[in-house]
Amino acid sequence: MLRSVFIFLFFLLATAPAVKSQVLTDVAEDKDNIVNTDSVRRAFDSGPYFGLYKDNYFIFGCPVGQTITRKNSNIKFQISFAQRLTKSTLPFGTYLFLFYTQKAFWNILENSMPFTDLNFNPGIGLTKPLFVKNRFVGKINLIAEHESNGRDGAASRSWNKISLGGSIMIDPQITVHAKFWIPIVDGYENPDLLNYTGIYQMGTAFNSRNGRFGFAITLVKRKGWRMNYNTIVDLNYRLFKRDNQYLFLQYYNGYGEGLLAYKEFHSTLRIGIVIKPTLFSDY
């Protein structure tokens, strides 16, 4: 039953009208694909809105260099959305949002097809759109977040953080992003979590002018003075010009991909589909 609920939620996000009525969908873009300030402000002010937050994807794969077996391959999927909670602008031109992201690892080739790890990441915080010379160039998020796997005993993993992140469109095709956090690691079973899941992240994303192809790389700095990063590389190709569904390839190299096995190193390649937010994704 639980498995069916997760699949239903994912495909609901893929097909529901809410996806196309998310924040910024109704904004007008000029010939250079740079969003007009007044259009963005109208989109925020006429809410509240329900829409996508991070990438929503459904991908399958196994470790690089290995043959697919029942033990080493799985489906990884992520459901992520945001709900605006305030109808009017708050001080400093901000808006209050409720955020929710859920990531799952599903071993469909094993008997009974178990979910081996479920990660729940709710949050609440402020979003401030950024404008330069009457053009929308990005946004800043200040969020109080919780993340856990909802389990007890030795399998329990949890932590909290206050995160400050931002995404800036350098030009219509290139976006840079960064996120820093103040961690509160209260999980008894994972006191060394930051050594594996990191203390900040940064990255960049590129989209072709016609919007059909995209590339992104994210580096998550693990705790310590060494140059130790978890690396995430994404490639996406829009299958049909008018649809918000992309063929998606993701490569994950490092630790902390899931909370349960956060100490295990993974170098995994997966392929599937992704549904992306308008303009750019949050990370």
C-alpha cells in the first residue's frame, strides 16, 4: 500500500495542472528570455501557489562499472513541492513558504520489492526574489529544515538545520547556486553525519537556448579541511517541446546519498525522467 501511495504522488505531480500553475509559470519573458520584474511580482502577489520546489524525478540504475543485479541496483525517486503561505509581501520583500521534499530508494528487483530508505525533509522559511535593472535574476531562501528517515532504534537518522541558499541567473542559459547551513545534529545514531553529508554546497546549471537540453553539477563539501566533495551531475533532455518532462541522467559520487547508509560510498549512474520547476531548480 505504501509503495502505491508514493508512485501515485509522483505521477500526480507529473500530470496535475498544479505543476503548470506554480510560482513564476505565468510570468512574461522578453525576447532574451529574461523575466520581467513586474510579471514576477504579480505572480508572487496573486498567490498563494502550490508548485515544484526541487527536481521531481524517477530514475533507475546501479554502481558504475558493475552489471545490474538484484542487490546492487535500485530506483531512486524524489518528490518535492512548495506551498506559499502568505497572500501579501512580508518585510524586505519576502514571502513565507512551506517546503517538502521526500527521497526514496526502492529495490524493485529484490523479492517483495522493499523500500530500503525513505528520507523526509520538511521545512518552512522565507523566499526573496531578486531584481537587477528591472529583471528577475534569482532568489534567496532562508529555511528551517528537518530531515529524518522516520525510523527508530539503531536505524534512526535525523538532523535539523537553518539553511541560507540562493540561485542567480548569470544569463538566460546559466544559473549558479549555493547553500550554507547551521546544523543541529541531534540524532543519537548519527553524530558524525556532517563528515559525510556535508556543511555547504555549490553548483551551476546550464540550459540550451531552446530549453531542450540541460546540464547541472552540484558539489557538497564534507566536513574537514581536505578537498572532499560529494558530486552530483545531472543531464536532462526535454522529450516533447510543450511538456515539462525530461529524459534524465544522474551520476552520484560520494557519501550521504541516503540517510540510512550515509557512511557508505556510492558511485552510481541512474536514468529515468524528471519534472523540473520553472526557470531553475532549487538544490
